[in-house]
Amino acid sequence: MGQSRKKKRWKPDEITAILRRLLIGREDISKVCEAVGCCPSQVYRWQKQLLDQASMVFERSNGSADKRVKAADAKAVKLKAKLGRKAEVLSKLMPAGPVI
């Protein structure tokens, strides 16, 4: 029967290099794909993904990301404290030794 091919896991730097060759180097997609061993449809998906997310590069950072991280950190501290209190209460309610 047919040979089964393993899917190649492309690393981000490999994808970037391929897209650079196409977008900046203006190389022919069929030649690049043949050289690196991928299919044009995959490269077009990567290109679409890159362009769809390109606007994030140009977004102004007004600290909102930092605020979200700080808020998440504060929430994590509160949850850890709550979990600690829960463990204390459970240890008081549960018998110390093994139950037979």
C-alpha cells in the first residue's frame, strides 16, 4: 500500500525564513516549496495567518496588557490564599490517621 508520511512540525523560525524568501526575496513559491519540502497551500495559510495578525505589531501599548497581567497575578495570589485556608479547614475536619 502507500507509504505513510509523518507530518513535519515547522518551527516558527523556519516558517519566518520561508515567508521572508517569498515576501522579501520575491522568490517563486514553487521553487521555495520544492527546496524546503512543503506545499504551496501550507505557505499560503502561513502568509494569511501572518497578515491577519500583523495589526497587533502596530497596536499602541498603553499599559493595558501590563494591567491585565497584574490583575491576573493578584487574582492568583488571592486564589492561593483561599486554597491554603481550605486545606487548613479540611485538615481540622478530617481525622489525622488512616481510616479503617
